[in-house]
Amino acid sequence: MMDWGDRHCRYLWRLLSKEVRVYTEMVTAPALTHGDKTYLLDYNDCEHPVALQVGGSDPVELAHSAELAQKWAYDEINLNCGCPSDRVQNGMIGACLMRHPELVATAIKTMKDHCNIEVTVKHRIGVDDMEDYDGLVRFIEPIANVGCNTFIIHARKAWLQGLSPKENRDIPPLNYDLVYQIKREFPELSIIINGGITTLDQCHQHLQIVDGVMIGREAYHNPYLLATVDRDFFDCQKPIKTREQVALEYVDYCQSQLQKGVKLHHLSRHLLGLFQGVKGARQFRRTISENAHKADASITILHEALELIRE
């Protein structure tokens, strides 16, 4: 599973893997109720299987989000109970919901009643001083009791006071054992582990115990990590694309998006990590970073950057 990509990033990921499930960036339920639904929900058909990740706590708004997710043919809708930012806390969204498992259970049941697609939850192992295993069980049990079968667990707690969202991604220590213990105690649930996972070897190790692995930042900063995933995890024997093949296909996509009015820097930033560790990668990144934001930026910039890799 790949976490939090925008639609252009998800397109790049899909060029590398046809099998992994990709997740949208979190969209709040109030935004889906009052905002531009086409802008917020549209995606490329090639992105399937794709999950809509939503934030919210109002069962009525979340029911509406579930209806929209089904209408837009998403494969899954995921309720985010792990985001630690101040902005979402103020709206009773994200990790603060771990203190309110019954509210989350009510929301999940309402969502399930309003759609036929899978409804899942993403959360932390705890918040602030809630870090014990019993507290994690008290969060999961009522949600599982209303029919939620899949829990994506970021194996860090969140400090809602004292740490920034960025710090919450790194400073709280990882505790994979708590996630493993949940799987052992609730074998009937699908438990997906998340947090600090940067290699496919680590994925293989986790899959000896849990049902799935979610990768976030590493796949964004090093997308070619996904090149062999379909072969190694899904027994798919398709040829593995080179980095250059992926880049050229993505450049074709960028050209089509430019014709629709999308700015080049919104597209090109997702390419910056594709050639990580390859000779010429620094010049490739610099050419894109220094030029893609300019008012007259065209697809030529990407072709010029790729020439630096070929040299």
C-alpha cells in the first residue's frame, strides 16, 4: 500500500506497480460536503485499486463522504485517525479521535451503512500518554465490533502537544511489537503496518506476522523502490521497467496535463527522486527544481533534465 499521493504522484507510482493499493492525500469530510467534489475526487482510471482517505468526526458528513467514494468508484474509503496537526485537531479530525473510540465506531458504522465499498481505519498506536497495549485494544475493539475489518497502524504514538506534525513522523519511537501483538490477539482482523519502512526486505519481514505493509515517504522520495514489487509480492511476471522508461511515460503524461492547464512544477516535483543513486541525478534534480516553476516552463525542461542522466 502506498500512502498520501496526489493524483500525479499516484500516476507515477502506477507506472511502476499495477498491483499495490494507492491512497489519496487526506480530504476532510467538510470539504467533500461543501467543496468542489470533482476537483477533490477525480483520479485517473489507471490508479485502481485506489482508496479515498478522509478526515472527520461528524457521522452525517462521513456518511456523505462514503456515498461520494462509492459514486466515484473508489475501491475503499479510509478514515484517518492518525494525523497529528493542530488544524485537524481543532476540527476533531485525525489522531485526537483515538481518545474517542465510540465516536469513531459510530462514524464507521454510519459509513458502512451508506456504501458497499470497504471502510477502513488508519491510526497510531496511541496519543500523548496513551501508549499502553490495553489503550490500543480499547480503541480497536468497538470499531471492529461494528464490522471494520482492516486497521492500518502507524507504529508510533502521536504527541498532540509539544511536537509538530513533521516531528511526529520521526521523534516518537517505533514500536512494531505492539502492532504484532494486535495481530496475534485479533487474527481475524487485517492488520497493516506503517511507519519507518524503507526497504522491500523490511516489508517481507513484517509480512511474516501482519497482513500488509504501507509505505509513505520512502516511496515518494525513492519511487523506483516499487519497480520489483509486482514480481516480488504479487507473482506478476511482467518485464521490469527501467527508470528511463518510467520517466518517459511520465513525461508523456505531463504533456497531456500541461495541455489541460496544470503547471509543470506540480507535475515535475514527483520525478525528483526517480533517479536516486544514479549518476547525473543531482544535475537532473537541479535542472527541474530551478526551472519548472517559471511562468514559461514547458515539457522541454524535463527532456533536458533526462539528457543529463543519459550522459
